Amino acid sequence: MSNIRYAVISDGTVVNVIIGPEDFELDGFTLVASDAAGIGQLYSDGVFSDGPPAPEPVPSTISDRQFFHALWREGHITFEEALAAVKTGELPEDLELFVAALPTEQQQEARIFLEGATTFERNHPLTPFIASGMGWSDGQTDQIWRVGAAL
């Protein structure tokens, strides 16, 4: 008698993979012969599929801007409350004009980012957008970060 690779299924999810004889049974579980099924996959109507992706790991630290920004995004506080909580100063005139010209939703994102930042990340997704709006080349933007890092 030859052995078969079985996916052990409980409530539609592969919970284990075992090798057993053709007539093998396991009380309380469904066994499906499969050479490819893996633990964590879903099984429905004769088809194996990947389960939902694992959630991102929870960071141990976020900045005050990130915290209040997330509270606003998740609907726990208003935009005005978030901005007041993070605001460290007034924007310079050129940046204020740039932000004011954006659509409302983008203005709010830019204000939270610019007025609430305690650090400025060169690789943040808004950095090239703001740099472009200010007319800065990539080289000029890099130079701003180099000069700032040396201060």
C-alpha cells in the first residue's frame, strides 16, 4: 500500500499536512489528497487558495504626528483637532501658497504632514509631490536633506 500526502482541513482551512495510507481517516477532520496544499490555505468546493495576508507587524513607536494623523484618518477626531494637536508653527509663505492651491483633501494631508512633522523623511511619499510643487529638482531636494542633516 502506498502513502499519500493529505491536507488536513478544519472549518475550511488547512491545519496540517500529513502522509498516510490510501484509506487513512482522521476523526473530526476532512482529508484531501494534495501534493501542493500548505498549512494556512483555504479549501472550498474542491479548490485550495491562499488565506488572507498576515497583518503588518505593529510598530513599537510612531511619532506624535503619525498618532494624531491616524486618529483623524480613522475618524476618531476631526481634521481641525488633529492639526491643532500636531501643529508646531506656521508654514512659510511659498509653502502656504502651494498647499492652498491643492484640492481640499490633499490640502489636509499636506498640512498634517508639513505642519505636524517632527522629522522630515526624504523617502516619504509626499516628499517628491511637495518638492515638485515647490519647483525643486531631485538634486535640490537631496541638497536640502544634506544641508539639514549637517545642521
